[in-house]
Amino acid sequence: MDISFIDGRLENIYSKVLKGSRLSKEDGICIYKTHDLIGLGQIANHVRQSLHGNKAFYIYNQHLNYT
């Protein structure tokens, strides 16, 4: 999957994700501060697809209010 990033710092994070390495605290701060939401979403989608394929999961919660 070829991804281009607006924020160049995400390239380092993406290479760690591809290798299966753990992300550091500094990587987490970079993810939190980045404005490149498209690039970040593409990284997240890559991780999701590698873990679960093309499956979708749904949770149905039912809360009863007695008041």
C-alpha cells in the first residue's frame, strides 16, 4: 500500500507499523499533534485490514432506564 503523507513525521510511524514495531511515547505525541488526518486514517486502516481483513463488527447495547 503506497501512502503519501502531508506530515513527513508520519512516514517514520508508518515504517514502524509495517515492521510490526511498537510505537514510542514520542510517536504517540506526534500522532496526537498531526494535522494530516487523511494520512493518519490511512495508517489506521492498514492496521485494521491487517488484523481483521474486510470484516465489520457491530455491538448492540441495550440500556434500560427505570425512571
